Amino acid sequence: MKIVRESLPDVVFVDLKMPGVSGFEVIEKINLLDPTIVTIVITGYATVNSAVEAMKKGAYDFLPKPFTPEELRLITQRGLEKRRLVQETIALRREKEMLREHFAAIVSHELKSPLGAIQQNLFGLEAELSSKLTESQKTLFERMKCRIADLLKLIHTWLRVILVDIKKIKESFAPVTVTTLISKAVESIQPHATRKEVEILISYEEPLGLVDGDEGTLVAALVNIVSNAVKYSRLGGKVLIKAKQEENSILISVTDTGVGISEEDLPYIFGDFYAGKPGPAAERGSGLGLAITRRIVEAHNGSISVESEVGRGSAFAIRLPALKSSVHNQPSLGAETYSDSH
Ligand SMILES: Nc1ncnc2c1ncn2[C@@H]1O[C@H](COP(=O)(O)OP(=O)(O)OP(=O)(O)O)[C@@H](O)[C@H]1O
Ligand SMILES: [Mg+2]
């Protein structure tokens, strides 16, 4: 372990049976120190069980004694290759993060500012010419203004996604009640639902604990999911929001009876700018809602998943870690909410 700590090698060969400390322990410690270091177990006690056990603890491979120099060379080469790939992946991920941040700066400076200036000039020009403009010229001005406003709106949403700053969100974490999140989200979507004659139903399974999080962004995440459910519902459809506690996590599900998502689209809907097959023109979005939502949920150490069937509807599930023993600390809260809703 001393050598490993001092030299941070690429590959480590470990015996399983050693005096004082077991190979398993060494593998675990190396993994904690630097998970990219490749550990290969060399042992005379090469039973399948200990091999499996070593792999579970994070060993890369297993070399039973006796082995030929060629076998040792081969496994070393593969180990080195594996480490190179892992390091490359890490570097790429870091690069992607940096690109994302740079991209935000580029978008805001190089696109947003000049576009804003064009918009202002257009307003000015239109005001100056207003008395001289023919009807068709006025229509042209309107069209330009609309297009520019749309572009600015898109850039704003764009920036919002890129700038969902996980560290900042985490700074403002506080205990939040799940029922508050849901009612705030529903409140903002209700008008849209009413227009589409979509009924939003809510059901809580008590007792329901608290989550540690940022209320504003969590509501925004829910708004995205529920507004999708309404948006991709047919006239007169139903949207069911359920919340319940499962051991240490809180599960919020949003189920709709809408158009559903095709199998080809399903793996990509949480990506940036992914909007599925063209739906009704009025309901097209920028394809960012779910990307933002995923980022918010992950910033809360939660996860989001989806199940869907074309023509039958979709079910989105958000799982957030419950605040420790929040259920036990707040028995009256749960009971009150329960009696309120009855
Ligand atoms: N409840 C749903 N039912 C059917 N399709 C859905 C549902 N939710 C999402 N989708 C599909 O996933 C795609 C991505 O959703 P997302 O919310 O990210 O973008 P959007 O709704 O198109 O635009 P935005 O939310 O940015 O206005 C949608 O375009 C749609 O095809
Ligand atoms: Mg959406």
C-alpha cells in the first residue's frame, strides 16, 4: 500500500493470501485511493469463488498460478489498455463539462447580445417609420419581431439548461415537503390543463417524508414533467400524480393517457434538444424540458425514469432521497395533510 500511495502505478499485481492483510482488503484500498489503478490478482488459491469475490471488490482480472511469461505479458497489456481507456473517458467527460461552460459564455455573448441589439433597433426603426409603413410592411415588421423574440426565448431556455449550476443549487438546500412541490407545480399548469380539458389527479400515500433540496428548481422539474403530460395528452385526457415514500426515498410519478413515446425516441428524450416526432404544431417545444429536469433531479442525488407505450400513455418517475427519519420526526405533518385532503 505504501508503494501504491507513493508511486500511483498503472497496474498492481496482488496476492490473495498474504500475512497480516488479505488481498481483498488491498484491492478495496487501492480502489478507494484511485479507482483507475488496475488490480490483477495473482494467486495459487485460484478457485472460481475467490476470483469472483476479487472481481466484486474491484479487481480487473485474475491470473492463476502457475502462469507463463506470455500470459503475464498479455494480461498486463490488457490491464494497461483498460486503464488508458478509463482515463480517456474521464478526460473526455471533463472536456465535455468545460465545453458546456464555455458554450454558455459563447451563446450569451456572441448570440444573445447582438440579437438584443437587433431587436432594439428594429423597435426604433418601426417607431420612426410607423406613419409611412404600408400594411404589408407592417406585417413584415411583425414577423421579424416575432422571429427575434422566439430566438431570444430559445437562447434563454438554452442558457437555463447549461447554467443549471449543480453547486449553486446545493448551496440552497433546505427541507422541502413533497406535497408543496406538487401543488405548486400543478397550480402553474392548471390553466393549460383546463384549456385542454385534461384532468389532473393527485394522490399521496401517507406518511410522506421531506426531501432535502432547492424548492424552486424542484418545482421547475415537476412543472416540466407535468406540462409534458398535459401537452402530450389528447383532449379530455387524464394525468395522475402520485407520491409515496419507499424506505429511504420518495417516489413521485406522473402518469398520462396521452400519445406515448416510441421505442426509438425513448432512449434520447432526456438529452438536450431532443424533441420526438412532430406532434401538433401548436404543441412543439424546444426539447429541453426533460434535459433540464434530469439535471435538476441528479443535482438532488435523485433519478428519473420513464415507461411509455405509443397510443396508451407515459409514466415518468422521479426518485429523490428522503431526509433521514423525516417521517418519524414529523408524524403530525403527515397526519394533518392526510386529514386535510379528506
Ligand atoms: N408525457 C409525454 N408523452 C409523450 N411524449 C413525451 C412526454 N414527455 C416527453 N415526451 C417526448 O419527449 C420529447 C422531449 O421532451 P422535453 O420536455 O425535453 O421537450 P419538449 O416538451 O419537446 O420541449 P420543451 O419542454 O423544451 O418545451 C418531447 O418532444 C416528446 O416527444
Ligand atoms: Mg417539455
